[in-house]
Amino acid sequence: MVKAGQGAAARTSVWLEGKVRRGGRGGGQPSGLDRERITHVTVRLLDAEGLAKFSMRRLAAELNVTAMSVYWYVDTKDDLLELALDATFGELELPNPEADEDWRDQLRTVATEYRGLLVRHPWISPLAGTFLNIGPNSLAFSRIVHRVIRKTGLPAHGITGAISAVFQFVYGFGTIEGHFVTRATQAGMTQDAYFRHAMTAAAQAPDAAEILKENEEIMTARGGDTVEEMRDRDFEFALDLLLAGIEAMVSATPQGRGERRDQPQ
């Protein structure tokens, strides 16, 4: 039986080569199971225990079946992880790019939704960078991202760069935030208590203490009574910077300058 990580060079995607089957492989498959249930339980286990502890045997025990029973529905552990990854993208509440709504508001909505997804499911980050992400929910997300960015007025050659700027930022921000939440939970502490603990420990190291001292004014100006509030402010400000950059690039294009001249004074 092929395990995750083995044969990586030959593997493409569970969404190719007719691998996604509605039922099992044919006669003799275990009763009471289907791919949707297996995927749902996989997501729940990954949320609770993390990617490192996940195994087909652990999943089978949770389903109260044998590990071989699960293989009636998926060929490999990687296939199952890819199904779970795409299932989480189905949680996103995305805007309609065709609606009469400002692209800035729509882009903020998509970015905020994606951030929340990465925080709720910290195991998504490494998988999103491993698989092709061509499941139906992932493709729906990508399609909407492209259509919203197209509404900005950027020239065609700048579309992918703008997408990278916004969503690689969100990916990094959400990944780090998700790791922090996980560490606090594993320590049995609230995020605020864990933050105070970390800052107290860092202050005991001379070099770190010097940096903290230098940045006292910045941290005070940052505002926010809780870690979550501080992060929200940072995220919103950083996203506003990116949107302002897009606006500036649009205005710098000949089309953008022409539209600006045509506007009433």
C-alpha cells in the first residue's frame, strides 16, 4: 500500500485519472461508509490532532472499521488528504464577482475568508503547498479570486502579480496565526496568556530584550486590548496597504490615467 510521500514524483492528483469515485471499488465494500463521511471525519481528526499524528489506522479506529475498509474508497493517504483539503475550501463564503459591489470590498471579503480558513485548519498550509489544488472547491475559489482581481482595472500582465501579493500575504499571515493558536491551545493557555508568557521569556534574553525595548513605542501605537485585536488591526492595515498599491498601479497605467482625467473635477 502506497503511503503519503512515497512515489511523489509519479503522483499527480486524486482529481485526475478517474480516481474520485462516488462509491467504493465495487462489490464487497464495507457498509455504513462513503467517501463524504470518510472525508468529514478526516477533517475532524486533522483539526483535533494535527497532520503529524494523522494515519489511516487512526482514521479507521475513529470510523470503527479496519484500515483496509478505508482503502475501498481511496487509493492512498495522500488522496484522502487532498480530498480533505478541498472539502475545507467549501466552507468559504465568497462574493459574487458579477455583483455590483466594489472590488475592494470583495477582495477584503475573500482575503478575510481565506485567512479564517487557514487559522481554523492549520494543517491546510503544508497541504496547499503540496497538492495541485484542482478540486472543485479550490477551483471555485481560484476562479473568484481571478475575477475579483480583474475588476481592479489592472493590465493583464499584472493580474497574477496582484494575486500573489495579496494571497501569499494572507497565506503567510494565516499560517503564522494558526500556528500561534495551536501552540497556545497545546500549552493549555489563552492566546493572551501565551503571548504574555512568550514576551516575559523573550525579555530574559539580552538581545531580544533590546529589540523589544526599541519597539515599545510601536507596540503601544499598535493598539488593541487582546492578541486577536492586535492581529486584526495588523491584518486590516497590511491589506489596506496592498489595496492602495493596486490602486496606485492602476492609476499609473495609461488607461488608469485616462479614466482619472475623465472624472469630473
